Amino acid sequence: MVNVLDVDAQKFVEELTKELQKSEKLKPEEWSFLVKSGMHKENPPIQKDFWYRRAASMLRNIYIHGPKGVQKLKVKYGGKKKRGTRAEKRFNSGGKIIRTIFKQLEGEGLVSKVLKEGKKGRQLTPKAVKMMDNLAYRIHKGA
């Protein structure tokens, strides 16, 4: 059986982005085109489908690593800030985008809150796992 780990990550996120754009409840917020995704960034995201790409990336990350909370994803999407002649410093990503996407994914029925083996956060629902495995199978079959 083919799953998410068997296909190319970049290709999978692109295809999952297209799937998520079809959903009704997952829509970019009005402010999302004006804000930076973290303190380490200089400009807001320039991709038109940034919101859906971030959601797809979050779903893939939760699929692979199990329940994740906002703080763990803030660390994952963080980066180094350019500070001129001073040494670079690492900053976490902003949490508002991650929290809002989580709420929208919960409304869509793709993630749910959980406290599992001491891990607090969100995990995928069976609906999301099935959707992602089917997508991985189609990508694997097409390649």
C-alpha cells in the first residue's frame, strides 16, 4: 500500500494544495496577504496560494510526525533573521496563521484536538488520512 512517505514531498504538497483549494471552509483570511509569516521574514508571502500550501504542509507534517501543536509548528516554519552586520538570530514563525489554519481544518473535519501519550496538539482524522493516502496513490501511479 502506498502512503505519503512513498512519494516526493514537494509533488505531494503541490497536489494536496490543489485538493485543498476545492474545499469550502478553508479560505485565506483578508489580512493574510498583508502580514509576514514570521519575524524573520522581510515581506509578506508573494505566492497566491500560500494559505493552501501552508495548510498542505501542516497536514503532511502531522501525518508523518504525529500530533503537533502550534508551538512545534512555529519552530518548524521559523528561520534566521538577517540583521545586517550582526550575527543572524533564529526566530519562530508567527502563530496566528497556524492557529487560523488549524481552526479551518477542524471545521473541514481534517484534524482534531488530542492528548495522546503526553503529546498535546492536533492529529489527523481518518477522513484526512484516507484523502492523503488516496492522493499519494494517484501520484505514485502517475509517476
